[in-house]
Amino acid sequence: MRSALSTLELKRPRSVDEALDALHQSIAGRRLTPLAGGTDLFVYLNAGTFEGRRFLDLTRLSELSRIRLGPAGVRIGALATFRAIRTHKVLRGRFPALAAAAAEVGAWQIQSRATLAGNIANASPAGDSLPVLLAHDATVHVRSVRGARAIEFARLYRGYRDLDLAPDELITEIELPEPPKGAVPFFRKVGTRRAQSISKVVFCGLAAQGKGGALEHVRLAYGSVAPVPLRATRAEQALAGRKVSAAAAAAARKALAEDIAPIDDIRSDREYRMAVAGNVLEQFLRTLG
Ligand SMILES: Cc1cc2nc3c(=O)[nH]c(=O)nc-3n(C[C@H](O)[C@H](O)[C@H](O)COP(=O)(O)OP(=O)(O)OC[C@H]3O[C@@H](n4cnc5c(N)ncnc54)[C@H](O)[C@@H]3O)c2cc1C
């Protein structure tokens, strides 16, 4: 690590209130950076791309690790790790797309440390859990000394790596409502290889079928195809109310081209991402049809 640990300052609060106080007080001076699993922050420190030297270690805040399931859905503590998510039997049964995404974040070592809130706050458009949260209409609960706030996940990102989160706010919980009865979830990450790669395209679909097979509650959410993770709303509209068919799939694929704006970068190129985004959409439709 380029930055010797001894030059870093670590505050280790024992309660959320203590953490929020410390964060708030630090704003005027040398800011504290919340530190959860450290799987993003340590990479930036090691690369010398992160200037912060003061950290607020959240790991003692065990109340933020809880996963609470109820009839209306699930509330997942900010510090819940991907390992906790993928191994939680009930959660896995009720929100299989989230468990599938958790199982594809790095390898076991990373999953044992990396948290859901860290994935959200890191705000990479390639974050694997983010399309799942979009498809499930998630709400992000945040707190500061000024009070609590609930943010629709779909409105959290204002632009590339730009979050609607004040410097003294902490993410405390992520809430996913129970999907409509019969809704089918689907998750697919496409990377350079099957495991341990950053996604070229990451996708989560969710849809139910009503009378006569008409598609309802259609959610098509993507990562790595725009500056922020997004829902392909035009493609969703092209499918809503229709039965799964080759014509419906073709219409959705055409509309998708208006929804997403993939770029060429070191991991892939625009053309490949466009093709794959359409392919995973069709793969999802085949699981419904
Ligand atoms: C080898 C390796 C492989 C990886 N593979 C993947 C992958 O396949 N898919 C993927 O999506 N990611 C991957 N990552 C990235 C990383 O593991 C995830 O983004 C992870 O979820 C980050 O969580 P963390 O708890 O480690 O966050 P940290 O590194 O602790 O923090 C990340 C950011 O979130 C902020 N933060 C953390 N918690 C809170 C909170 N409660 N409130 C407000 N801000 C907060 C921090 O201040 C920081 O800005 C990989 C990383 C490594 C090193």
C-alpha cells in the first residue's frame, strides 16, 4: 500500500449517533470518510488516487448489519455484506436476483467484506447490485444529525459518480418492497470471464404476467451502459401489456437503443455492449415465455 497505515486516522464509533456526530463535526475541517468493508477505498488508497486521511470506521455498528424480512419486503442494513446476502436462505428465496448479484461480486474474500451500502456509495455504473435495486424499486434510508431521509434509489445518482448524499449523511438501510405476486426476477452479469471480472453489461429484469400472459410490472435495469445505472423505460413500455413474442422482443430491443448510451472503454466497446444488452433482455423474456 502506497499510503502507510500509520499516517491514516481512524475513528471507531460504537453507535450510529456517535458516528453521525463525528461525521457532522468533521465537515468544517478535515473530513472523515465513512469506511465499511474497505474493498473500494483501500484500492483507491493503494493507487494513490484518494486524498482523504481520516476515516470513520463503521464496522462496530452492528445494528447496521441486520437483514429484516417482513410481509411488505426486506430492509437490509447498510453494513450487510454480500456474503450475508447470498447466504441468507429466506432472502435468497424471496429476492433471488439480489442473492445472484451478491454471489458475483468478486470472490468469497471480497464478498465477506464488501457491503451493499459501499457498493451504492461507491457509485460505479458497473456496481453489480445496482440494477437489482433499480428493478426492485428500492429505497435508500439515510441519516445525519439533522434527521432521517428516504431516497428513491432511482433518484439517488445525479450523474457519473455523483450521489444525492450530503457529506454528513450515512446510508443506514436499503429497503426492497415485496414484488407483485408472480413477478419473475432475472439477473445476468456479462464480463470478460465467468467469475471475478468487472461487468461489461449487468442486467436485472423483473416482470409479472397478467391475464392471457400480458406483461405487467416490467422492470429492465442495466449497469455499465451509461454514466449511471438506469432503467430502460422505453423498452419497458414496449413490452407492457404485450405477451412474450418475437415481435415484442424486437420492439423492446429497438426501444432499448434509445434508453442506453454505452461507451467504448478499456473493458469493452459500445457496439458489443449494445448487442449484449439486447441479448440479456431476450434471455430474460425467454424465461418468462
Ligand atoms: C478484487 C475486487 C473485486 C471486486 N469485484 C466487484 C464486483 O465483481 N462487482 C462489484 O460491484 N464490485 C466489485 N468490487 C468493488 C467493491 O467490492 C464493492 O463496490 C463493494 O460493495 C464496496 O463496499 P465496501 O463496504 O468495501 O465499501 P468501502 O470501500 O468501505 O467504501 C466505498 C465507498 O462507500 C462509502 N460508504 C461505505 N459505507 C457507507 C455508508 N453506510 N454510508 C455512506 N457512505 C458509505 C465510502 O465512504 C466509500 O466512498 C471489487 C473490489 C475488489 C477489490
